[in-house]
Amino acid sequence: MTRPPRSQHQATQTWACRLLAGALLTASATAYASWPDLVSLGARSPALGGTGIAHAEGFEATYQNPSALWAGRRTLSVGFVYGSARTQLQGSDHAIDDTTGVLLGGSVPLPLQGAMKDRLGLALGLYLPTGVVNRARVPFPEEPRAALLDTRTQVVSVLLGGGVRLPAGFSLGGGVLALAALVGEIVIGPDGTGRITSVSQQEVTVDYTPILGLRWQSPQQQLAIGAVYRGVSRSSYNIQVRTELGSSLPLVLPVIFFAGTAQYDPQQAGLEVAVRPTSQLLLAVQGTWKRWSQYAYPIKPATAQSLALPDPNFHDTVVPRVALEWTAPPQKAVTLQLRAGYFFEWSPTPDPPPDTLAAQLYDGSRHVLTAGGGVALQGRLPLHFDLFGQVHILSAPGRMSGLLGTCGAVVGLAL
């Protein structure tokens, strides 16, 4: 397929991107989702293939299913995560920034009495990429990009949720996922000496999305069924460039917009069943529907008069997940758990690709293998240590291929 020629509209975008790159000194790439959507939250759920709608606990449940937050003890957790990718687009190497980030989390059951005793709980989870709050790079529209992987983890994610225990084994919960967004303005004009200067002002704002969950557990907790809904979550950027040159340059330039979507989580709904065939084994099976058909081109037009950008024509997907957790026979002061999982992230990009600039939005379906473990110490210092690792195998011959690896560790203290 031949590359579409650069139009006047695209040339205007090119000029805007170069001007703003020099003015803002920004760096990164078009991206699509938060760390929780790519990997999950914490260390236990990522080791279990991103499952947890029916079994997550503690601060991990703020993303997986807030309805579980009524249960458990007060905990405080801190962790570190890392990710690296080696990918190719159309047979050529494509660089994706490495990821380093910090996880913070805490959960607390509310100490109420009477009819509300042991029924309510709250939790907070944070993912903080090191060195940035929100990062976005806008390549030229005709440049190939890994639309669903590039710097998708370079944005702060904050999750807050609460859960309540209902009769008959049911629990209900809700919360929000907040992603950092960027708005600002650049004004180009003469200073007191007649030189052309630029004044830049940026402000970090927040985009919110709801998370709603429902869970049922059997009396002996041998069977659990959970459902969750997550709304569309965007981390956007919108920088306007205005010129106020006056008599310095007798030319009227339009307002130029450096705007688009840096991170995007689609609307999704998931259902999961968790079974404990024995006291030592946990088996979880999940399916999640993702509404990628609402995904819009990640760059907005550069000016009010620019032509409309193409529709990527992404399609909805269903992500199957399966996981197994084994708990060793209890010892005096230590509890050991081993975990493994798998999920398949079906690419939403159309095949064959459209004959527009949207053809430069590359992606590939991913087979993801996960593993990890946990050690919990009993006694005077009730600590727990959890590790995870994931290998994402991209498979789209002729378009995008490669490997993505992530790992992390979390240390928690029961208060």
C-alpha cells in the first residue's frame, strides 16, 4: 500500500508539532492506556494473568473490583515496577521507552458498630511513573507508530474505591480511576526590546472514569463470581499556540492546537469465576469486553479550518484470562504462594488496514504469560512480599512483532 501524500492540513500540523517541540521540549509518543489496563495493579493480580474481579483484595481491588474492599485488614503497601520492549514495525526496529514506576496502596475497613460492623471498607492505589506526570509526543501523521504500546505507561494513575457487604454473600463497590491530563497555552509575541519570544503556561488537570463492581461468594468461599464495569478513561493534552506579533509581523496566523489523547482506556465490562477445589488451590477464569470501536484518531486537527482526521475503524475485542494460585501447607510463621496465568489481548486494529493515515497506527495481538509468588510473615511484623513477571509476545506478521516484558515487587504491612 502506498503512503498517502502530505496534505496542506498535514503540513500545518507538521509546522505546529515542530514549533511546540522546540517550545515545550517534550518527548514521548502516541499512547493508549494506563499501567493498570496493560498490566493490572499491584503484584498478585499481574502474576495471575490480570484476573481478580472475583478474588482480588486490598488496594488491588480498587481497579479489579471495588466490591471486595469491605473485607480484610488495614494494610499499607509500596512497590516498584519495570517494563521494557523490543518491537519491530514492518520489519524495522521500533523503539519504545522503558518503564519505571512506583506503586503505593493502602486499604482500611471502617470500624463501624451495630448493623454496619464489618460491612464497609476503603482503599487507595497509585501508579507513579518516575520522572513524569504526563508525557506525550506527537509524530508526524504519516510516521508509523505503535499506537497501543508507545509510552502508554507514562502517566500518573490514581484509583480510589469503596465496598460494602450485602446479605446473602453479595458485595457491591464503586470507585474512580483518575489519569493526569495537560492543558496550556503558548503566546508568541515581541518583548520590550522588539525580539520575538514565547511565553508558555501549562497546567496539570485530571480526567476521571467510574469503576463499578459486584461480587458473590459462597458461604465457605469455595466459589466466587464477580462482575465489573469501567468507563472510558482518557489522559488528554491540549496546548494552544497564539501569536500576538502586532506590527512586528504583518501576518495573521490562526490559533494552532497541539491536542490529542496521550492515554486511552476503552469502556469495558468483565465477568470472572474463581473456584477453590481445595484449600490450597485457586482457579480463576475471566472474560473482558473492550469497546475499542469508540477509539478516535489520537491527534486532533491543528486548526479550526483543518480537514477532519480519519477514523481508525478499530473493532471491539474480548480478552480471555485464566490463572492458578497454589498455597503451600501452612507453616508456623510463613505462608508461601506460587502463581501463574495467561491472557490473550486481541488487537483492535482492522485487517486489512485502511487506505488512510490511520494505517500508520500499528498494533499486534498479544499472548501474555504471567508468573509470580508471595511470602507472608506472621507474628509481630506481619509483612508480605509479592513478585510478578509478564512476557507479552506480539504476533502480527508483516506489521508488528516483538516482545514486551514487565516485572515488579510489592512489600505490604498489615497494620
